[in-house]
Amino acid sequence: MAERDGNTHRIEPERMTVICQDSGDSSGDVIIDLPPEVLAGLNVKLGDSLSIELVEGAIVLKPIRNAAQEILRQPSTRKVDGSPKPGR
């Protein structure tokens, strides 16, 4: 639920289907195209940073509003399934 101007509004989830694509660099990573509606709903654009979390079997993307702090963090050396990325 979101609160705006003292009123509570239910935010309805949107469900879309996307296809995982090979990144083409032999890393085992995949590319997922995010539709414009999703980007607009998150208020993000090309070049913005997103955090990725695995929560109860779901992938959760959240915009990082203070990307300068996140740049200082080391990139993950693990895949979403917890296994090490090749070459790391």
C-alpha cells in the first residue's frame, strides 16, 4: 500500500513475460529486456543503477537513488543461484 496526501492507495502488481537472452560473453550471465512500462513504473532510464535481490524465489529490482555510494561497493562474484561466476 502506498500513502499519498493522507489517502492509502493499493498499487496493483503488473505481470509481464520476458525472455532471458545469452549475454554472448561466456560469463553465464543473461540479459533481460525491461519493457518501457516497467522502467517508467520504477522511474528509471538508461544508465540508472538498480539493486537486484532474490526474495522468496522472486527477483526484486529497486532503483538506487544514490548511485555514488553503490559504485564504491564491490560487484558480486556470485550468480543469482549463489554459484560462483566463471573466472572468479
